[in-house]
Amino acid sequence: MAVYTSPNDGSTLDSFLRSGATTTNENTNAENKVGEHNAIADAYRTLIQFPGIQAGVLGVVSTAFLYMKIYLDRSSNARTMRVFRIKRDVVITQVTWNIWKTGSNWSTAGGFHADDCEQTDIGSIDLTATETPDTWKSIELDGTAIQEIVDGSWTTPTLLIKMDTETDDGYMFYSSNHTTASNRPYIVVNSTILTPVTHVPRGRVRYPSNADIRLG
């Protein structure tokens, strides 16, 4: 069994989409935001990439977990938070509520149209209306979906994180830009390294023509 943990050195890339600031890129923000703020009409969806995952994961993925640490509670409702795979080649330093990169609009603003994003989640977590700040949340991710990111068959390795309803259910999490490295999000991937089987060539066994071969 091999275990890959993404580094907290700032190499993880993340940003969030904001319905109240549709042309603003939030890549340098110290927070990632998900859901709708319970004091203002402003919905958030987080995008995250782990660039080192392809080189770092060895073998066949068995399980994977996304870890995010709560910064602030801006929720009034219990809600399910889900993780999806994005279909667009997102540029984290350019993405906004309206575009996935400069000059390229989402099919629907916010990035959750079927052309922009898978509609079936690869992991989820139930959050209460009163989660405690500075606590970690772990989301188990579908191993097959992560395997496809690792081996490159899924070529757009951006994850989108959103709440089910996006009404008064906002939570803020520490981002990869936070000054305290130990607060930053990370992914843990467990994999099985397959042992190669030594192949022994098969061939004919030849006996001398005068050999005395007895059976039984």
C-alpha cells in the first residue's frame, strides 16, 4: 500500500466563484467559500486542483480523501456539500463566475451546466447549521474517478465543490493561499502497487529416443 499526501507548500491551486462578483478572480484569497452567505445574497463555489497528483500517486487508487479546514460559519441550515469533476480546462488564475478562462464563458454562469461539469458527485459530506471553525472536514472521494485523474484519462483535473441548495448555507474554508501552511486543503490518496509477475517461458521437454519412460 502506498500513500500520497499533497504538499502544503502552496502548489495546490484553488479559487472560488462568486455570484455577487461575477468577473472577479479569487485565486489569491486566503479563503475558499462554498454555499450562500446567510447575511447577503451571495453564492460561492470552490474550485481546486492538485497538480502533483499524477506524479505522486503510485499504483492503483483504492481510496482518496479531500481535507478542508473550516474558517468561518456563515450558515443557517444543515446541508450536503458535494464534490464534482469539472469538464473544462480551467485556469485557476483567470476563472470567475462567468468564465473558466479568459475569453471562454461557462455554458451557464457559475460552472455547473452539464457541459461544464459532471452532474453526479464523486464525494459528499453532510454539514450541520453550526459547524465549529478551525475543525477539519474529510470528504471521501470515488477511487475510480481519482484514478482517471491520476492516469490522465480524465484530462481536466479540476474539482468543483458546492452546496446542494445554496441558500443560507455558507461555509468558509482556509485556502492554499493562507499564511499558515498547516491550515491549507490537501488530498490523501491510498493506492496498491501491483507486483510484477515473472514470466517463465513454456517449451517442449525432449527425451532421448531410447529413454525408458514409465508412468504409474
